[in-house]
Amino acid sequence: MQITVNAQTHEISTETLDAALAELGFTSPAIATALNGQFVPASAREATVLTAGDRLEVLAPMQGG
Amino acid sequence: MRIYDTDISVPMFLGTAQYPSPAILQQAIRASGCEVVTVSLRRETSDGTGAGFWDMLRETGARILPNTAGCHSVQEAVTTAHMARELFATDWIKLEVIGHADTLQPDVFALVEAARILTADGFKVFPYTTDDLIVGEKLLEAGCQVLMPWGAPIGSGQGLRTPDALRAMRAHFPGVPLIVDAGIGRPSDAAQAMELGMDAILLNTAVAKAGDPAGMARAMALAIEAGRMGFAADPIDRRDMAVPSTPVLGLAELL
């Protein structure tokens, strides 16, 4: 199915959030996720099932003021 | 200074953006002696640059204050705060809800609403706000225990646009930690803010974009300390006319 990851369209073959992150190459432990604008804790990724058209944001620590 | 049950001895918070290199950022943090640095959250890149930055920052030993920079709505700010709490393992959040893209002025109505939601959820909110007293009251009612009024628009380096309003905040909120966030350009601006009785200064661009960031970080730290000591030492009032400092009594007649 197609989902949007950080504003880019991706075709994924996995169904849960944690599997999709692995498939998409997000291997860093220093990431946080939000699905369709809602925060998804790391502990809930395995149980979070994706559906086509979902908007996933994968954020990481960055410089800030 | 005590904020949310945490003692902070160095009244300077330093932003981590816009430095020429990570090494210079580290030098600036060390030169300032500051204990708190601000960070942000942005989209992870495929090369995992976020993790490297995070590792480098942890090496400094500084306490992390994540921000919600760039958020323009309550939902964006609240979601970002939750992501930051998990990622940085802190319940501190510098809450920014921007109302205007050009001035980066806070949307104080959304700010108060977001602050209420986040404090109810256990966050320790550091709200980036204006110098408006009523907004400050609403933020305190929402559960904030610190206020961060702007000195001037973010990154402008204009110094304090409305020092009288900051003085009024000091008088109106005597026991509340006040941190000037944004607008500081030079050490004298930082000293002025501290002389008004502010408790700390948060700055980034003025240090990061200086020709010598580490040198400027040190200069800011000294100015902040001088301003703090000056306020504590109770400065004299201004006078319109000269008043001789040398005694007039006993002056010789030599004509």
C-alpha cells in the first residue's frame, strides 16, 4: 500500500508501524513517530496497523533555538 | 533560580542552531558555562543525522529543553511536545505556537490553550510569549511556572524593544521566573534585561552567527552575570540634572 512518509510517497509491503519503519530504513533509536498528526509512542508501534493513505512523520533530534 | 523544582545556577539558556560546525557549537556551550540548551525535532533523514547530533549533545552534559519551533497550531505543538518528551526523555518543553510567519510572533491564544493541555498531561511548559501581562496571567493559570517573554522578534538581534513592559512584568509577577527569549543581539542587551530583573536569557542567533561564537558565548555569559549582580545591588534612579558626586562642603575659594 501507499503511505506518505515525511511528505514523500512510499510503497510498503508491511502492515504495522514498527515493521514499516524497518522496511523504510529508519533504524536509528533516536526517532519519534506521529501518524496522521497524532503521536504514536514507541511502545505502541508494534500494535499500530497502517492503512493506505496514512501520513507518517518520523522526526529526529535537530538543532534548535 | 529554581524552575519546576530544578535549581539552575547559570542564568543563560543557549540554542543549538545555526553554528558553523558541531565543534563550534560545543565550544560555545562550554564557553558560556550554560546548563540548559534548546533543541528541536525535524524530519529524520535517511543517513540518520539526528542520532549523531543527539549523541554529540549528550556529551556536553547540558540539560535539554526541546522546543516546538515552527508549530502554528495547538495540535502541531501538542503532538510535537509528546514526540519530544519520548525522544529526549524530558518533560520540559519550550512551547512555541507561532501566529505570524514574518514576525514569528506567538499566537498567545493558541499558546494558552496548548499550555493548558500540556500541563494537564504532566509537561513542564516554558512558554514563549509576548510581554503582555494578562497573557502571562493566563499562562500561569494554565499551569506554567515560568514565563518567557520576547525581547524582540526571533533572530532579529534588536535587543529589548519594550524594556518598560518587561519591567512591568517583573513587578507584576514577583515570584515567577522570567526568561527573555528571542531578540538579544549584543551582550549589552542581555545585561539590560538582567538589570530589569529578568531571571535568565535564552539566546541563539546572537551567539551562533557571531564571527566568534565561543567568544560571544563567553561575552554573553559575563554580561548576564554583570546584569544580574547589578539588579541585585539595587541601581540608583535616573536623574534629569547633574548632581555633584564630589562633596561641595569644604570647597576652597580660589578666585
